[in-house]
Amino acid sequence: MSAEHLSQTRGWLRDPSLRREIDCLAPPTIEQNKAYWEARWNDPSREDYAILREDREHVGNCGLGSIDSKRRKCELWIYLGCAQGQGIGKAAFRILLARAFDGLNFNRVYLRVVEGNNRALQFYRGFGFTLEGRWREDTVLDGKTVDSLWLSMLATEYRTLAAAVMARGGL
């Protein structure tokens, strides 16, 4: 992900329904958006990526955060600003999992879903993520506090998933 992706990203954050799904409280100004991403790009405990379609159209963002190489774990995040339902999110998600488990040799990948985002919860559970717990009143949506759900996958679970996918004909 780079500066060329900031305008599109900010545009998605102006959409209230998408903002709710990714837990963004208010649309950022151009300056706020730029400062936010530049700080993330300079953080060595992160890897942030733009999701591009084959035609190079920028359709989402994803990455690994809270990278802890000593403890062999990280937090995964992903969202599509457009092009949902076309398999692009699944493909990007598989690449992120491969980066974490194969590339970085992590043992654990975890993620957070805002309660009520059932589409995301179903997506992650479909990949084999296990619900670990709930952080009560963790964030605010529409002026109300809501819980966050935490899910994870371990390397052994990833290897089982990867073997099953390969047996069916590949990723």
C-alpha cells in the first residue's frame, strides 16, 4: 500500500456502512488519512497492503498488525471497499495467511470483528478461525457501545486447511 491508494481508501471511509464494518468512527480529512497511514507504514510491527484486481483497480486494503516475531503471532485485518462477492477477498485472505504462517513462520494469527458484522464473522469462520472470546463494550457504533469478537487460527489448523485446499485442486 502506498500514497497512490489514499484517495480511494478515504473515499471508502466516507461510506457509513463500510465505516461501521471496519470500526472507523468518523470519515477522516485528507490530512488525517495521510497522517494515519504514514504512521502505520513507519511502524515496524505492521505490514499493510492494497488489494488490487487483475486490472490493477484498487478494491480494498489488508495487512498484518501487532507483529510479534518472538511470540510468533500477529493480528490480521482486511476489508474490501468494493468488489465484494467476486472472490477477491478470499484470495487476499489466503495470501495474508500464507504470509503469516509460511513466510513469517508464525504460530498464531488473530483478528477482531465488531459484533453485528455477521458477514465478516461467517467469512472468518469459513476459513476455520475459532471464536476465542468477547471484549465487552469494546467500541462505539451509532452512539452505542458494542462488543468485539476475537477469533484466531493456529499454524496446525492452517496446515490442515492448506492441505485440504490443495487436495481439492489448489488455492
